Amino acid sequence: MNLIDPIVQFQAEIQQIRRDIHAHPELCFEEHRTSEVVAQKLEAWGIPIIRGLAGTGIVGVLKNGTSERAIGLRADMDALPMQEINTFAHTSKHDGKMHACGHDGHTAMLLGAAHYLSKYKEFDGTVYLIFQPAEEGGGGARRMIEDGMFDKYPMDAVFGMHNWPGAAVGTFGVTPGPMMASSNEFEVIVRGKGAHAAQPHKGIDPIMVAVQMAQSWQTIVSRNASPLESAVLSVTQIHSGSATNVIPDEATLIGTVRAFSTEMIDLIEKRMRTIAEHTAAAFDAQVDFRFKRNYPPLINHARETAFAAEVMRSVVGADKVDDQVEPTMGAEDFSFMLQAKPGCYAFLGNGDGGHRDMGHGLGPCNLHNPSYDFNDDLLPIGATYWVRLAEAYLKKTA
């Protein structure tokens, strides 16, 4: 493994930053303290910053040489609304808030790279250090773009990275094309007619209509979608009724849809609506259909992915880079940035949880699990990758 010595020597300070952020988690668009920590570190290292994009977003600007080329490196900063059950020293100090996805580590790795790049500047061009708020459902990447980030600060390409539990420490996973799925949610309200449960013929039972819909929707993936494409349609909630002897007026179905292409989402939404409306009509019920598109699919660009994979190999070795990693049905709002600019998103192995300090929860070290903790052994690996990526992309020429 070819780690940068000054970054390795700086690991203790990066770890201290990471654990401080972990202990003070902030939810989407509320990352005021985290944003201030980032800003103070960047300014202390002589890096000019831009505040206010998407509210709490920070962009550090590192310029060197005369080239007009520019690269963007992105880390997310927000935590999740969940209770941490770890009891080690850096556990969350805020009930109901936790860094259970490793964004504290992502922020710290990019800060580690920023510290090195500010001192050595072995590149020709501009490195934009993007510290993004609100990845966890808030669409902070989209907000930063809407606030003019790419217009005011032109970048030729943008890159992102996420820790990946279960993959060995020091391994990278990446693939060209679809890497993560789109995230969509639906809420369907079936309006029937309430009645006594002993006299169902006097009412219109919305629960039976809802059950018919939920079952019929499953044929969309199995019969309407191509079997060569992946898609998930999950009804995760059905709410109705208040008593055992009452047929209620309404039933509500809620769930999620995931797929790797916009065309597939178009198909699923259209078929869901048609099935819902016709099923309701068959029972003389009414239906309100709502389908919300949250994050588009994350599509890696082929050229930038091949370039990033070469940099990964130079850092950890060819045997530790999987450049055809299996995509995941999880979603990421870095997808908005990849719609606007060429680039690549990668996974960095977080291990199996054996790294956790005494006092960790008894659950697995999985993303969005209350026993999770970021693996600090990744800090110099991720920071080195960021540095080598920027240096290679903005390579000095004679």
C-alpha cells in the first residue's frame, strides 16, 4: 500500500477531528457546528473558502499553477435521526442523532487531503473541496447545484466516495455505469365507505382494495419490466382502521421504488397509477395517488471511472481494486452531481466491525445501524486517494 507519509503522520489529528464530529452529529441542513469545524480547519491551513451553498455547505478552493483545469472532491457532512447505542468515548452527545453512515469519516478524509494539498501543491489547476450538507434525504447536492456551485466554480469533473462495511479495509469497489439506484417513494390513499364489520355489504372496504393493489403492483416487476433489468417495488406500510368491528373509510399504502434507470421508474410509476385507479374503480372506491422522485440513479462515467480505478491501484494495489463491483439498490444524492458533470463514485472497504472501540453496541457494524462506527484506519487511505486523484487529474506538465 502506497500511502503518503505526511498524511500517515497526520492521522492522529484527522482521527481527532473525525471523532469530534461523530460526538456532535447534526441532521440535514442543520450542520452548523460541523460546517464551522470544516471552515476553521481550512482557513487555518490557508485555504480560501466559500460559505452558504445549500445553507451549511462549504467549498474550499485550492489553486496552483496556471492551468484552468479543475476537479471537485466531495464529502457529505450530515448525520441520521437515530439513537446510537455505542458507549465509547466519542459516542453521540445528542439523543436521537447519530453518524451511522460514516459521513464524519468522509469529512475527515477530505480534510486530511486538504491539509496535505495546501502544503505541497503538486498539481497545476484548481482543486475544489466540496463539503456537502443533507445527503440523508435532503438532497443537499441538488441544492448546492441550484445555488450555482458549478456555474460559479467550473469543474471539469467531480468525484465522490463512501465507506462500505463488509468489504476489507484497503479495498476499493467501483464500476462504470449504474452504481446506485434511484430512490422514490409513494403514498396511495384508498377512499371507501365505512360500515359495521358485520354488515360489509353496506360499505366499501378500503382495506381489501389496498390489499388487491399491493399484490397487483408486484406484477409490474415480474411481468412488465424486462427480466434483464433490476427493480424493487416494496410496500412498507399499510395503515387503516381503529376497531375490530368497524370497516374504515380509508386505507393508506406507503413504500419505495428503486431502479437503475429513469426509463424503468417511468414505467413503474405509470403502471402503479393505472393499477391503482382501475382497482379502485372496480370496487367503487376512490384513490389519491402520489409518487415522489427523490434521487436519480447514480451513473458513473466510463472514462472518469477508468481513471479513478487506476489511481486506486496505485494506492492500494491492483489486487485490492474491484472495477466491476456489484451495484447496490441504495441511493445517493451525488447522483445529481454526476448528472451535471462527468465523474465517478467509489466504495472504500470499512471492514467487518472489529475495529470498534470497547463499548460498541452488540449489533453489526452496518450502515444505518445503531452499533456502527467509522473505521479510522481508512483515514490515511481515503486522504491519500483524494490527493493522488487530484494530482493525477491536474498533472503538471513541462
